[in-house]
Amino acid sequence: MARESRPLDATPRAASADPVSNFRRSLLLQTPGSQRRPQGLSASGRKNAPPTATPHARAAFRTIDSRRAAIFTPHRARRKSVREARDSPRDLLLGLGRVLAKKTEPIVTSSSSPGDTPNHNPSDDDDSHETTLGPLHMSYDDDDEADIPKRPRLSLPIDRDDDSGSDDLVPHRSMLLDNEDNFTMQSVEMPRRAYSEGPGGRLSLNSTRMSDFFNANDMLHSEDFGRESGMFPPINVVEEEGTFTMADIMSPERIEDGRRETGHESDFGIHVPVDLDDQTSFVINPDVQSSPVRQPPDFDEPDFAPLEDARSDSYDGGDGMDNHNFDDFGDLPDAEMDDEEPDNTLNETTRMTAGNVTETEVLTHAQRAELRAAAAARKKRINISKHGIQYPSLPAGVVKRLAQNFAKTSGAKGRITPDAMNAIMQASEWFFEQLGEDLEAYSKHAGRNTINESDVITLMRRYVFSFVLIVQSMQRQINPQTTPFALASRHLPRELLQDLRMPPPVLSKKRRKASEGAVPAGEEDESVT
Amino acid sequence: MPGQKLYPRATVKKIVKAHSNCSVSKNADVMIFLDYMLFMQDLVKEASIEAKKGGERGITARSVKKVTADSLAKFKG
């Protein structure tokens, strides 16, 4: 309606408000804001208002005009001129406001008096007639079509919902958002670490470690690096009765590791305590443990779980096949349940692995031997560090023994479920990664290419200093009172202690009081090595 | 553990070597393993606390995973 009236406006300019709008539009085109203001005021508001409107309407005009004036003040022009310089979303929001202002409805304020203005244009439509502010509507709408930067909407639309055109608004708004997304996205900051502990802070932290990621997603990520250290199954929480019952039996048996498996001892030797522990601990229901763990390799990487495979296979070798078959049968439902709980996406893979298990039942003994060999090969899985160097993983038996000892001392009963073992192995994998990088940084900093005891001591001192509470709770590690030597003698067997040549405690005390950082590393270099 | 080595020294050395790209001096691995033991102690202790909190009967994978990050952060150099 208002738009239709626009062409008509041109002719009857003198009497009505509509010509005003046209006039003002041309002004807008020509001039920056300052000139516009008085004319706009006089033209739109006062010309019409004084003769006709009630005092109330006049007041309304005044307020509107003042707002308009505020909008078109030189401030705005100035802002425009600087606009390119700013990249902040604030500008964009301003722009958004400007554009949306175009679409806003003319003001039919509640404050406008109901009284009609007699000198309305005949071309004006229904609702604009009702208010004294009718002419204003017209002008706004005209501006709309002319694509001139418009004044924003000043109040809520009350009367006219029809022509405001929600259909008009929607596409534009979305378009705006789309355009702005790019910029705002650029200006959004991602979370960072504090600078002090950030990668830039120290050499040792220059790279992102795998140990910084603990999520399943990240672990999956780590596949890309060919590192299997990060490859433990993200979610493989197996908490079955089977494991627990076995765990109950585990603790007495573990004590007698050597005695029970006397025949095997020579095989296991000193370096491979893995099988020892596991065999003894899995006597009753061995495959309940082994088979669920065997699945992770299938969906993560085929090479993955050397540990558990080794267990189950060695178990097979030790005992008959009957138990194995029986347990495999018992296992199948368990296995599926276990994996379906954590995530359903892996269902297919679990079925596949279940199929594998059934296959293995059917296998002959010779085939089993082959499998065993393959598993043994798999056990020597290739870990590749970030430097591209292969390294073995710490034998699970060692880790398990440690963990069980500490679990006993820390109050737990020393039962560690196999999946917990997996998690612990993973943690220690990460630990060594972190440790290696830290030690590298320390030794490089000292100008060496060799990692010394001093580096390790520096490392230990560093974290111990930063966690005083732990120092207290954990029977005091390295601090002025307890030396690394005391710590070592508490934890290490004598033959290893002999290899450790520690500085005498008094000296180290002084040193520690004197300094804390990398300096003692240098000093201890001399004394230790 | 009578008659048993506490840990395979060569393996530890290899691991650290691979990660650090540095050679490891003759007996540094002892200290390294000591460090590792402290880490394990911390990890297991935290995990058992976590397990007790969660009402689990023993140390489980969940509890271990939950505390792994913290323990690692503690032992970061």
C-alpha cells in the first residue's frame, strides 16, 4: 500500500507527507548526514504536525525526529569511514542492524495519537490514515525500495503485520548470516593452553604429544601416525563376573607364580613375565578375559593387542583344548555385549570377531600353533616413535606386577582387570613418550646428546616441586628431605641401586636449596657421571 | 621378586631412546624406571581412589582412564 502510493507522491508534493519522503530520499542520496537533519525534521515532522496534530502527536514527532537525527549524525559517517579498518564482529553487527533496519516497519507507535491528520494524501492507505504518523510510514517504505541505507526500526510494529513481510525478512537475514559467518568465524578464538605450559614455553613441549590426547577420538587419530602406542581400544570396558571371580583367585596365585608354573619358568625367563602372570591368573576362565580383549585389534588395527593374544595363546599351549573351546562358546555373548554397550557402530566388527572366535574353535591343533606363532609375531609389534624409531613396548608382566604391588599398597586388593591393564599399559606408553621428550629437552638443553641420570633427576624434581601435595601423600618423593637416592632405595632392588651412583645427600640438599631449574642438572652432571 | 629382574633394562632404554632420539647413558634407565614406578604408583593410587568413588570393586579400565590424564600431567617435566 505504502509502496503503491509512492509514484503518486511526486505530484501532490505540497500538501502531503509523501513528497516529503521522496524529497528526503534524494537528500539522502546526495548528502552526508549533517545537512539532512534540519530539512528532514522540518519536512517530515513539523510541516505536517503543527497545523493538524494534537500536542501529543507533536511530541511524538519530536521524539521521532530526534531519534532520526541521532541516527544520521556525523558519528555514523565517521564510523563508516573507518569501517574497513575493523574486523570485529561488532562492525558486522552494525551492518546487520543497518540492513535489518531497512526491513523494519514504519513506526506506528503506541504513543501516536489516535487523532487523524486532516491533510492526508488520498493516496495513503488504510492504516496510515489512522495515525498522525502516517506520512512517516510512507517515507520509510519509499526508502526501502530505493535501497538507500535506512534508519533502523525505532519501535515495535503493532498495527501492520501484513506488509512488514516476514517473507521479506527471512531470506535477507539468512543471507546476512551466511556472509558474516566467515568473518565471525575468523575472529572466534579457540581455547588455548596457558602460555606458561603452552608449547612455546619450553622446548620439551614443542610438539603435540600423543600423551596429550586421552580420548577415544584422539586415539583413533593416532592411527594415522602409525603409532600403536595410541591404539588401545577407546572403550572396551569389560566388567564381568568372570574377571572378578578370577581376580579373586588371582592374588593367592600370584604369590606363587614361580611355583605353579615350574615347567614353564625356563621359557618365560626373566624378560617375559607376561605369560607367567596371566597364566596363573586365568586358570579358571581364561578366555573370558582374552577374547573380549582380542576384539580391539580387529576394529582398530590388526596388529594391536599383542598382550592379550599372547596370553590366550600361551594359555592354549599350557592347557588342553577343551577348556578353550568351552570358554570360547561361553564367550561369544559376552563379547558382543561388551562392545555393543560402548558404541553401537562397532557391531559389525564385533560380529566379525565373534566369527573369528568360532573359527578358532574349529581349528586343528596345528593351526592353533600357527596362530600362536602369528600372535607371538604380533606381540613384537612395531611401535614407532615420533622420530621414526622403532621401539618395543614394556612387557606387560612388569607393568602388571608393578601395578598390582602399588594397588595393594594403595588399599585396593591388587586385582586389576585385564582391560584396566590395557589402560595402564596405555598410560605407561604415554608416560614414556612424555618422559622421552622431556628428557630429550633437558639433555639438549644441557648441550648433550645423551640422557643422563641428572636429566631424570631434574625431571623428577620439576614435577615433584610443582605438586607438593602429592609429595606429601606419596611418601615424599624428591624434596630437600628425601633424596633421589632414598627414593630409589625404597623402590629399587639392590642390584639396580648399585648401578645408581648418587651424589651424597648433603651435597644434593645444598644444591637443591640453591636452585631449582636446569642448573642443578649441570652440576649433577659432574658429580653423578 | 626373587630371581626376577625388576624390569628389562634394555627395553626401557630402547623405549626412551626411541622417544627422545637421544642416547641414554649407562645407568640413566634406572632413574627413568624409578620415575616410571612413581608414575605407576600415582596412577594406581588415583585409579583405586577413583574406583572406590565409583563403587567399583577393583581397579577398572574406567577408573584408570579417568585418572591417566591427571597423572601424566603431574609427571610432565
